[in-house]
Amino acid sequence: MTIWQPDLTHRIGPRYRAIADALMTDVREGRLRPGDRLPTHRDLAWRLGVTVGTVSRAYDEAQRRGLIAGEVGRGTFIQPLTPLVPVDPGPTRPASDPMPDQTPPAGGLINFSNNYPVPGAEARLLAGTLRDIAAEADLGELLRYQPHGGRSAGREAGALWLRRAGIDADPERLVITGGGQHALATVLAATTNPGDTAATEALTYPGVRAACHQRHVRLEGIAMDEIGILPDAFAAVCRATPPRVLYLTPNLHNPTAGVLPLDRRKAIVEIARAHDVTIVEDDVYGFLIDAPPAFVTLAPERSIYVTSLSKSTAPGLRIGYVLAPRDRYDRLAAAIRSTIWMAAPLMVEIATRWLQDGTIAQLAAAKRQEATRRQSLARQVLGNRYTSQPSAYHLWLPMPEAWRAEDFATEARRRGVGVTASSAFAVMRHGIPQAVRLCLGAPADIATVERGLRVIADLLREQPDSCLSVV
């Protein structure tokens, strides 16, 4: 097998197309020759930090262009080059995003692959809020520099949101970030140095993998079950090489939707104290359930709480909040300064108003209600095949014995439904369960959700085509 890895540094647009374009370039410039065997979907996806489904689409596109061909049982091979119409690689951009490709196939995609919040009234409410802001006498204040961690009014509003989750949030310990992903990057910058180790669940949010890679922080996966990491496994990792931080999503874990119970949280806290590990708690989904006490409540001296308004309100608002011990505040503010200087004041103003007048609480309650409705429908269509929570945005679907998760995801997409295979969330390259994540929030209406679920239900009853693993 050829050890081939495309250079995507200066390519933008869908990742699958960038991979296919890079493959075409390498064939034409002689770096790949007829007969060369390409890496497997899984290996290339791992090295590029993309999903296996993205690589599958890239190979499909390359085959359409006549660059490659698959042979059952042998693999995928470079074909002799024939004249083709040049493909414009488009404009360029910096390093690629590890998140799943979102470009729908012809005819549209029922998108169960991205964990979007269920739609609500936020767009209509935004129009009114923007009119109110535009009528303010000192509108120019929103165009000036602000404190790196946020002005007091914004931090107090953020603390109010955290208090709704039962957290005793002091605004003096809270900073405002440009969304949840930026919050994670900020926390890593404030708590780790290049070469350090961070630990997380064996299956985790792909964004934290990307953030650790960018920071040159090694990520260690910890064995887990259906409700979260195993304390004994965490203790074993700490005895071997204590990580600097432990990143967890204890409420509606992404991707399994597990909720870590209180006794296990307490056990993890004691291990973290014994080995001086900082706990980073991502609670972006916590508003959807009545959760056990947060780590920042159980161990405030070593816990950093991260959340955002992306799931409760709207991803485009790009506002996150980080609550940390007082001795971490200056480093967090410095990390914000060195990346974005400050969260966008207009976005902060909108979030602050909506938190103060109860708009976000109402939006979150409506989204939780709609998520419950969609989960109920999923249970009707899929039965007890999957694990989740009654009000979660996503569910975790183990595969029947005959199916590999990547093949199932590829075939589901061919039928017009996007799901995400387990390998997209795996920290380590071994012990990956055969399962897919389905996110119910993205479709605009419940009828579309039902159509997509019925496609999945039908596919579960079928046997995989033996040629699916080739291309």
C-alpha cells in the first residue's frame, strides 16, 4: 500500500473535493503512478483528521474522474491517466477543519451527521433585537475594544445562565469566548504546554482532537462504557503518565449520549486531586437534562467549566463562557487576547440582552421540548436498537453484526441520509465500536426526521453489499 497523504493546506471547499483534487494533482505530477495502491478509507481519514465518510466521498469523486478503481478484496488503485477537463481547486485557505463535510449530494441530504440545535424562533427574535440595538444612542460603543474577558454586564449575564444549571457562578471567575470551540482552545492554551498530555473519553468530540493537535498536545483516550469513562481506567492512566488536563462531556456525552452519574463523578474528582489533574468540563448539552452536580461544583479548585449558546440558542451567535478558578483567570484572558482579542461585542450584546430578559431560557426550553418530540419519534421508528436520553439531540446506534459502521454510513449517505461513523470520534486506533451517531436537530421539520429515520430502519434490516468496503 502506498503511504500517500494529500497536502490540503492551500485548498478550500468541501474536504472530499479537496482530497480528490490533491489526488489528481499528485497523479499528474508523477507522485502517484498507475498501479499504486491507495491507503484504506480508515487509515487516510485518521491521518487527515476527517471522517471515513469524507474519504469515501473523495474516493468516489476520484473514481468518477477516472483516477482510481477499486478491486474487490484487493483495494483501490491508481489508473492510467487519461485526458480530463481540469478541475478548478478554487481559492486557498490555511489548514483544514477536522469536522465532517457538510456538502449535500444532488437531491439534498437529510442531515443526521451534524449536531445542530433544533430550529426555533431565534431568527425572528434577532430581527427585533437588532432594531432595538440600532436605536441606542451610543451604538458606537459596540465598535470599540472591550476587556479581553468581557465587560461586567456580559459576564454577569453569563453567570446567570450558569446559575440556571445549578452552578454557583461568580462573574469575576468567568470569561466570554467566541463560541465553544474557541473556549476549548482558550482553556488548552491556559492549562497546557506543547508536549503535554490531555486525557479524554475513548470516544470524544472531534473538535477537542483538532484543538489538541493544533496545540501539539498529546491526547490519551480512556476506556469507557455506555455512561462515560471508567474511574479505574483513569487512575491507571494517571499512574502511568499523569495528564495535565482531563476533558469530559459528562452530560449527554458526544457521541454516546451517556450521562455520568454522581458516584462516578466523585471518584474521578478524587483521582484528579491525587494526581493534580485539571478537569475541563464541556457542558454544552447540559440544558437538555436535569443533570447531576457539575465537576466545577464538586471540585471548584481544579475544574474549568465550558459551555456556549450554540446548542441552546444558535451556532451563529458564537458566544461561549468559561468558568475557572481565580488563579486561572489571567491566563484565560491572555489566551483570548492572543487569539481574537475579545468576543465580538455585538454578539455579546445580543446574548446579554437575551439572557437578561429570559429569551434564551425560553428558546432553550422550546428546543428541549422539540428534542423530546424527535426522540420519541426515533423510539417509535427504531425501537430499542439505540441508546440516548429522552431529550437529547443525538443518539448512538450500534451496528448489527453484519455491518461495519463506515460501510453503513456510506450506504446511508448514498440513500440520502447523513450519519457519522464511530471512527470520527475515536481517540485511539484500536477498540473502536461499530456504531454510528444520528443527530436529530438539523432537519427543519419532523416529517423530514421521520423520512430519514425510516431510511435508517430499512437499512438496518438489510445485509451489506460486499463491495462497499472497496471504494
